[in-house]
Amino acid sequence: MSIIRWISGVIGALLVIFLILYVSALGVQITVVLLSMVGLWEYFSLTQKGVPDSVKGLGLILGGGATTLLIFWSREPDHFLTIFSGILVVTFLIHMKAGGDFGLKIRNMVFFYFGIMYTSLLFSYWGWMRALDQWRFWIFLMLGATFMADVGAYLAGRKFGRTKLAPLLSPGKTVEGIFGGLVFSIVAGFIVRFLFRPDYPIDQLATVCALIALVGPLGDLSESLIKRGVNAKDSGNLIPGHGGLLDRVDALLFTGPVVYYFAKYF
């Protein structure tokens, strides 16, 4: 791992810790909206090549607006349907301009709408988690267990990996690595428990950490699927040595909903 990758990783971790511990709920939620827009722009840059910046700009406004409404308005199902039904109608209107290859229009329209759903919906869970009881515990659990599951999967995969998990999408991921990620995720969970909530039931902690270790790689593979589909190595170059924002948070976008619903219902 290069020194630039290490430095940017440490700086990023310190910024996240500062944001969680010292920034108000409103500040955190506004930051989440901005991050969702950065992620959406990276996604558009990958999938909307040749599409005018004005169209991508409209998509950015729609995506940022959707994230804002989801975080600050309501999480009721009818509100969710209202938001994304409205965005679907606007998506059709944006792509109805006469002329051109209609097959390409359909492709771009599908990518356009999917990108807004992908980023605005999944990033919103981070904003919702800030409103949970014991929110510091849950956010650090999501971050720590997801990160350590990735580290454990990498180390175990290098040492013991024989069975490829998804060779076409990510040749380095192995089934054996998943078990290493599971162990590291639970260890991280116990550290977070010790620091923030020592009375939290151990059986529930092990369960949520196991879910994080299993779901996180799906987020990683999902972004790999998008990048493979457009022949891209990284989602961007925002973070030196790491690539784009989506490259760093792909697993967290999937573990966020897991932790949120676990915290809410269990």
C-alpha cells in the first residue's frame, strides 16, 4: 500500500471521527446529502458518457433533492413512492427530446434513474442513523465492522483463499476471505461495544456483525458490476490512492440499511 494511500486513509478516518463526535445532527445530515451528490456525479461520469452536462446537472439536482426529502421530510412508504414517482416522470420528460438514437436514449434514461435511486436512497440511511438512540454506537459499529470485515477478508483471502467468490467481478475475493471478514467484523464489534455500549447483548452484537460481514461484499461487488459494465477501474479520483468516493463507501452503502433496521427493530 502506497504512502499516499495511507495518508489519505488516515486523514479520511480523522475527518469522519470529527464529523461524528463534534458536528451537530443537522451538519451530519447536510454532509450526507452533499456526499450523495458527489457519489451520484461519479456514477453519472461512469455511465452517462456523451450525455450533456446539463442533463447530468438536472440529475444531480433531482438526486440531491431526493436525498434531502428522504432525510428531512419523512420515511413513510407513501412519501417514498411520491418522491421516486415524481423523479420517474421528470426522467421521462428530460429524455423525450426529439431526434437521436432512441435505443441509446432508453439506455441513458435507465442508467439516469437507477443512479438517482442507488445514491439518494442508500446514502439516506446514514442520515437516518444520526437520529437513532445510541447513534454513536450504531454509526461506529457500521463503520468499524464494515472496515474490519474488508481487512479480514483481504488477509484471510491472501493466506487461505482458494475458492473464488465472484471471479468475473472481483477475482481477488474468495469464500475463505468471507470467513476471515466475519471474525474481524465481530472483533471490531466488541471494541465498539466496549467503547460506547458495554451493556449491549453479545448475541445481538454477533448477529449484526455477521450480517455486516456478509452484506458488505455485496455492496463492493455491486459497484464492481457497474464499473465492469462501463470498463472503468475506479469510480473517480477524489481520494488520492483510493479512487472515487463510491470506491470507498460501496460496502457501507449496503451495510447502512442493515445496521439501521437492526437498530430500529431489535
